[in-house]
Amino acid sequence: MKQVQLICLHHAGGGSTSFHPLRRAMGTDIAMTAVILPGRESRLREPRQVDAHASVRQLSDELDETLRGPHVLLGHSMGAVLAYSLAQHRISLGMQAPEAVIVAASPAPHLPSPLQGLHVLDDHRLAAELVQYGGLPAELLSEPDWLELLIPTVRADLRICESFRVTREPPLPCPLHIFGGRVDPLVNPEMLAAWSTYSVRPQPVRIFPGGHFLFREPDEELVAAVRSIVDEAAVAHQ
């Protein structure tokens, strides 16, 4: 029996390291892949994607072998839309659906991005906005060399968010779990609840302690919820 893989897609400006705290909290018995998008970390020299649908096609190709086995997709913020779209893309091609999809800290795809238009701001103004929402430490505003490295990736990811367009695909056939942060300044419970039409098996919205960046210091309840979803997927796949 193949182990269920937990595949994690990060927020705008993030990377695979965004999920290191979750990986540590989950332990070694959960098979977990934190995706690295082009233009960061070990893929720093690769061209960044700026289009959601092109990014999804690339992800589908790169993760094809893993996605052919039982898997759960977890997407945080920008990653939530990518996870949903990746599942829909592969289902539309007759490929295997996920056992479940988890979307966290993201408005439903048909709603406007709470960061809409930020990608056109100059570097310092964009960084200041991100500091306001907890996306960057305030001390980086006085570190232009760091901003020069970080902001182009953030800007490209924000363009991915704005480029996404909802298609007329049927709702996902698998459970859709919807997570939010209790003090998230960007995404409120109504924005989360709007995800319910995107699956034939939507689960109730769950709100956890924390803000927008839920996985930076994941609450025990959040970790337990993710683990439970993966464990249920493994039982269902037996």
C-alpha cells in the first residue's frame, strides 16, 4: 500500500521553508513534500512564474509521479488557489484526484485578492504593505540589499495571484477542508466560507489561533487537524 503524500504549496513570497515548522510538528511518520517554486531556494536561477495557469501546468508536470499516488494537497494563501487549480487541472485530464484538499488563509477563488494591485508598487511601498500584514519583519525596511533580493519574488507571486481566473470546472469530488486564522487581517470567515461551492464534499470552516501566517508557528490544534486529514485519507485508500 502506497503512503499518502502531503504536498504543501506556500504563500506569495514564501518557499518550502515556510512549512518547516509544520514538518517538525508532524513528525517523521507523515510523508510530506514542500514544493519549491521556480526563482527561489534551490531553484533561484530559474525564471519565476507570473501566471497562475502556467504555474499549475508546470507543477503538474514536475509533481506527476507523486500525484499519481494517493495524496493530499495543502495550500496556504497563494498556495491554496494553486492547490485547488492543480487538482482541477489533473482531474480535467482524467488523472487521479487528491484524497483531500486543504485551503488555508485564502479567499475563495472568485473573490478579489486582498493584495490586489500591490505588485505595481515600488519596492519600499510594497515592503511596507507586507510588514503591515506580517509578511515581512519591520527591520527589513532599513535593509535595501535584502529587499532587492526578496521583493522581485514577492512581486512575481502577487502577479500569479492576480492572474488566476475561475473556470467552469465541476466542484472537486474530494473533501475540501477550509482553514483560517482567528486574527487574520486579510481573510475573514465569510471569504473562507465561500470556498464551500468548490467541492461536492466541503467541510466546515475551521478557525485556528493565529493570523494570516498560520504555519509560521502552527498551533497544536492545526497540526492535529492536518494529521487527521492525512490519516483519514490513508484509511480511505486502503
